Amino acid sequence: MELWEYNLLSMVKRRWIPLTVIFLLLAAGFGYVYGTTPTTVTTKATVSKTLYHWSGEIAGKGVVSRPNPIWDLGKRVELPIYPVSIMPVAEIALSFNVSGKDVNLKFEREMRVVYYISYDKERVIEETYLSVSNSSTGWFFTDHLLLNVSDVFNRIEMARNILKLPRESTGVEVIGKIRYSGTVDGKPVKGVQEFRGSISFPYEGFYKIEGESKNGTQTFTKTVTETRAVNQGKRALFLSLSVLFGVLAAATVLIGWKFDPDAYSVEKLMAERERKKLAKWISSGKLPKSLPAKRIELASLTDLVEAAIDMNKRVIHDAEKGVYFFLNEGVLYHFQEKSAEGEE
């Protein structure tokens, strides 16, 4: 046993009862804190979620209405521009769809075809040529409208010849207006969307169809409860401290009951510590049978080692006789261990 161990155990032995009480209180305290520290925290947050997506468009195609060597009669053709001579009729389509969970909607819609003549960007004539309404239920629809482009062009030309306006501009608008209402995922919804298309006449005898395409997302807000783990590091520390002080309390009780300081010699422990400290200056050997008459006994092993260092000598330890010594100029310098007193 090391001297420091002996001193520590002796100190615990003298105070083992109050130390045990303190360690038990600390173990119980940290155990209580560990048990009462929350492991999770619950928070409420308002979040936005997508309810549904919508998309729609107005688009057009030319309808082959007159015999030609390229297309069959009645065929719908999509071209950059359309010849009036072959495709005097255009098919305009308005489509709209809603995607989401359990979509149940009613759609009310109207398509209007308006032609106009403008002077200096202000419309002088604006007439509704055709208007079509429809309704349906579900999650999508597509409506088709057949427009006699040749007839519309003739009406515009007739009005132009009558007015003879300078800086005039002409055109045809197709306006699709949609109203919808119902439920998506059990939630009531409603909305209004408008799509626009146009028919223009870039060259004599030709027309061009342009349409609008749009899409969007409808969201809703809801309050959600979130639970997340907290205090994991703190709880681990509190548990470790509780266990540590519990072990210290048990060890203190064991020392108080079992440890006997009188079973150890303090002088021996001190001497052992001193030997270990000075071991690098000491070698093992035997005390010579013939010894010089002049002898000097040092009071401690430390004194002997310091004297040897000063004289550039090494201390020899005779374990059998318990003597530390060295010789210098016919003088024996030695130190006798307590356990071997009386031996030469």
C-alpha cells in the first residue's frame, strides 16, 4: 500500500459516517434531478401545407374544312399560322384540372369570343361574336368551341370598310372564365380563374392562334404538435453522478467497517516511499566482510544518497542485512534500515 493510500483511507475511516450521509444525499439528489428532468418537449407550430394544385389553358387548332392534297377533311391541325382557304374554322379548347386528395368540385365556366377594332389603342368597336356556358362536377374538364374564323374576319373587314379609320388595329379575343367550388380533402374551397387567348391576322388570308397557360397552388394553415427529445446530455450526467455518489457511499461504509489503520506501519510506508523516490541512485550488492574502521552513519537514506551524489559515488543496498552504504577514501558511509537494527 502506498503512503497516500494509507492517509486517504485513514481520513475516510475517521469520518466515514458523515461522509456516507453526504454521499447518500448527493446520490439521492442527483437521482431525483435525473428522474424529474423532462426527456421531451412538446411545442405547437402553425404550418402551411399544400391543399391542391390547379392548372389550365386556352389553346387552339385549325380544322381542315376544305379539300386539299395535304390533310383529310375534319382533321385538327396545329400550325404556327393557318390558311383561311383550307381551315376557315378553328377549334378553341378551354381545359382546367385540380389535383389533390379527394377532389369534389363543381365547375361553372363561360367562353366568349370578342372581335374589336381600335383607333389609337382605344377600342371603337367591340362585339361578342360567340358565348358558350357549361357546368360539370369532378376534378377536371375540357370544353371545345368551333369558331368560324372566316366569318369573323369578314365582319371585321366590313366594319373597317365602313369606318376607314387611320392607325387602326383589329383582333379577336377568346376569354375563358371559370368559377369552382366544393371540397378538397374534406375542406371547403372555391376560386375564380380567367384565361385569355387571341386570334390575329398577320398576313392576308392567314390567321394565328395564341393561348394562355397558367398553374398555381392553394395552401392552408394548420396547427401541429411537435415532440422532440431534450436534455439527453444533462440526464446522462445526472444519472452518472447519482451512481458515482452511490458507489462512493458504499465504498465509505466498507472502509469504515473493514479498514484497520493499526495493521500498517506508517514508518515502513514512509521508508518505502523514500526508497522508490531514490531508487535510480541505488544498486543492489553485498556489504564487504572486511570493513574500514572509520564509519559514518547517516540519519536517513536521503542524506546517504545526497552524500553519495556529492562524492560521485553510488549507494549499494544489501537487502539481506538491511544496510545502504558506499565507500569513499577508506570511510564507510551507511544507513541502517529500522527493521534490521543491530545488524552489521
